[in-house]
Amino acid sequence: MTDLLYSEAEDDLRAAVRSLLTDRSDTTSVLVRAEDGAPYDAELWKALASDMGAAGLLVPEKLGGQGASHREAAVVLEELGRAVAPAPYLTSSVIATETLLALDTAPEVAELLTALATGRKAAVLAVPLSASPNGPLPVDASTITGVADAAVADVLLVLKSDGLYAVETASVTVEAQTPLDLTRPLSAVTLGDTAAATRLADAGAAERAVRRGLLAGAGLLASEQLGLAEWCLEETVRHTRGRHQFNRPIGSFQALKHRMAQLWLEVVSARAAARNAADALATDSPEAALAVAVAQAYTSRVAVHAAEECVQLHAGIGMTWEHPAHLYLKRAKSDEIALGTPGHHKDALAELVDLQAP
């Protein structure tokens, strides 16, 4: 039977990533950078991707990576979710990397994977953040809107009718859009003349690879949502223990205790679903698509509920711009539609288990 508990190595990785984020990306600094319109911290990304080697967790050692698995990458995303850290980890180190790993390891693919694994470059799959693993894809589109993290990508992976291409970001137009989640900026990418693009795969292999990348992204997005929900629950419990009314901590009021107990049950269940999806991807299980659909259908709504409760139970302070609760609510709402909505994943789940969808 699969062991979904965290291994000692995963716990050590968690501690290292949390220490880094505590030092360099606390919620106050994230809020300040987001308000200034420059959420990314290049030094933080260098420390995480290059110095710690987290960018290469999914990449084999022979290509300069760590040769780890999706379980370790999921731990990193949990911590990034807890800190709502603006970093292109999901888009570059998971989705783009997994897409490239699904291709034949031609020299140009190997070279790009090595660059991503060592943190020398960041790549983004040129699809809207809302694109799902089994939904429509923007093939031969001249302009693609809602592309996450394109502003800091060095390379775009572009799907065309005759294959998958690597395009230098400097050769395209990237225009910032107004996102709900200020910590994961979106852009409209206008490709224009891509004559200098490098062809990585033919049409059939390209679509399979892109869908594999999106599947891995959706599965590990559940871990980011889990980390977000855990922070919201812990912060809410901490606040309600310290906030007093009628000479009592408000956390001792039965109505609030019931709400937090219910949320704790949801978070525990979300952890099981997210861990199962990460393990299924790590072991290349034939039921990986099923595990991902379950995880996304459930954890998306848990993250939103946890963030809503965090704002509401902080009362007046939770509604202010100065408190980071709104960052978590916006990330949760953005993640809810990222890589497929919960409803879309429920439909996919119904099809996978041969049941009529609602």
C-alpha cells in the first residue's frame, strides 16, 4: 500500500524551504512588493531554484537535476502556498519541466531542461492559466491571454499545429494584465514572427506532452492550495485565541469552535487528496488522472473556504489591506479556476469512473 506520510527527506526539505521563505518572503514583504506592482523577488528565486536546487527536483541527475519526484515538488509548493510567495515554481519547475520531460530527449530539449533545473532559465507554457489537462488548447494563436508568470520567463513553450516550439521571451510582446491575484501576475503574449523559434517536437508528441504538463500542474496545484488552507486555519486559530470579547477569547465561543473544527476536517481531507495526487504522479500510476481530478475537485473549494473563514473570523482587521488575509483569499480564488475549475474536474472524474456527471 502506498505510504502518503511525509518522509524524513520531505520533512527536511520542508524545513529548508520554510526557513528560506521566512527570511526572504514574509507576508509583509510580499504585500509591499505586490502593492508596488513588482511582486517577484529575483534573489528569492535564485536562492530557491539554484542555491537550494528546488527547480530541478523533477529533472534526472544526468540532466543537472535532483532526480527526485512529484512528492518532493509538492512539499515545495505547500510551503510556497503557505507564504503566497510570488515565484514561477508551478509554471516553470512543474508544468514546463514536466512538458519537456514528456518529450524525446533531443539535444535542444536536454539543454533547456538543464537550464531550468539549474535555475539559469525559467520557462512558461504559453497557455492561459485556466487551461485544463483535458480542455481546449491555444493552437496557432497569435495572442494568448492570461498566461501566468510570462513576465519573468526566459522561454515560452508554444503549441502550434505542427509541433511544440521554444520561443525566447525577448522575441515576443508580453503585456501585463490586471489579475485578481497580485502575487501571480498574468500577461497577454503576442507571438508575432517566431521564425527563430526552436522546434522541440512534432504535433502528436507536442499535444501529449502539453497535456502531461498540465496534468502534473493540476495535481501539484492541490499541494499549493493545501499549504494556503493550512496557513489560513492556523492564523485564524491563533487570532481567535488572542482576541478577547466579554472577557473571554473569542475562540472559546461554541459557534466559532464548530466552524474551525469543520475547517480542520476539510484541511485534513485536502491533505490526503493532495498527497495522493502527488504520489500517483510520482509513481506514474495509471490512475494519476483520477487522483488529480479528485484532488482538484476537492482542494480548490477547501482553499477558498479556509481563506473566507480567515477573513471573516479576523473581523475588522481581516478586511483591511494591511492584513495579508486578502492575499490568501485572492490566491485561493485564482487557484480555483487555474488548470480547470472544480466543476470541470468533477466532469472529468465522472467520465473516468464511467458515471453520469451532475
